[in-house]
Amino acid sequence: MRLDPEQKGKIWASFALNQWVRLEWPQPDAIVPMPDPDSEAIGKEFSKLLQVPFHKILKVSEGALELRDNLLKEGAEILMIEAGNPLSRLQKGVLALSEAFPKKSYLLSLYP
């Protein structure tokens, strides 16, 4: 049985929430996914479970990742969700998010 991204998102977000609570990690101010269907689906569901804003603000532009709109408050603590991206692309995403001047950034990396 093949699951669509939304179904996978719900399953992985539930698993991630369980781990998040068990490890007593802090509540982020916002969830930002990498710009791919799996990361976006997981991030969207995870933000619903944590009841924090979901901001799809990274975009692909000529092989690079850029900040589309900065909807983040300066000094926010953000959680970046990624699912199976290569390290080089992940580094580009982190660099792009640094332009938003978050206070802290956390990364939740899943490989569905």
C-alpha cells in the first residue's frame, strides 16, 4: 500500500511529537519545512499537533534555496522540518533561514 504525502505526514508527525515530548524539547515559535512534499506534509501536521504557526517560506530558485517571505518574528525559535534531503540542500536551507535572524533553530530530520 502506497501512502500519499498527507498520510505519511500524519504518521511521521505523530511519531515526531512522541519523541519531542519524551525528550522534553522546547516549544518552537514556528515550524518551517524544507521545500519538498514530504517535509511540507510532516511540518504541516506537526505544527497542528504543537499548535504553532506553519510557515512555508523557503523556495527553490536556480538550484539555491531562498527565503520567500520572512513571516518569522526576529528572535523567534524555529523548528525546521526535513525529510530525506541531501546534506548540501539542507545546508542551503539553514543558510537561507539564517537571514530571518532566528534566536534559535532546531532541526527535525526524518527519513520516511
